[in-house]
Amino acid sequence: MEHKEYVKNLWQDIDQQNWGNLHDYFEPSAVIEWANTKERFTVPEFVNANAEYPGDWKITVKRLEEAQNTVISVVLVQLAGEETAFTAVSFFEFENDRISGLTEYWGDVAEPPAWRKNKNL
């Protein structure tokens, strides 16, 4: 399976909250980093952090790009029935056709700040 399809399937399992499937996507020694909060996870910690996150979140894959052994995804993560949403940009590194490293950058989906609105930017 091509790596982009692999990442797409991972996001589908996260969307459907199939937490038990997530371990299979990763090399056992993989390290996952959430850059915004300076957190580093092992695979079991990453799965647990996602499973324990409160709310029913829906994932929409917006973009997938592949370059050598890296897949970059952009996804919309939205709380079901709410306006609360985030954009996640994720860099998946592959080794032996499994994810060996993942670095994610998360940002709020929100209105521009008042200073930019006031300047009509």
C-alpha cells in the first residue's frame, strides 16, 4: 500500500475511534511529537492520549502529499455538533512501511484577531 493511502487509513481509524487499530500503523519504537505543546509520546502513550481526549471529534482529510519516505497531511479536526475545530499538519516518517516518526502542528480554526480585522487585512 502506498504511504499516502496508509496515512489516509490511519486518519479514518482515528475518525472512527478505532483506538485498538492504531498500534499497527507504527513501528514499536516510533516517537510522536506534538510540537505546539512540546510533548513526546511513545506509540501506547499517543494512542492513550487520543482515546482519552474528551469529546466526539470528526476528522476530514484536506490534503496529503508524499516526498520520499515522508507523508504530510493536513486535516480538519472538528468537535461533532460544535464550531470548535483545529487544523493539524502532520509529518509522517516511514521505515519498513510503517510509521517510524510523527511530528504534528496544531492550530485553532478561529476568526482573525481584532487588530487584523481593524486594519482590513
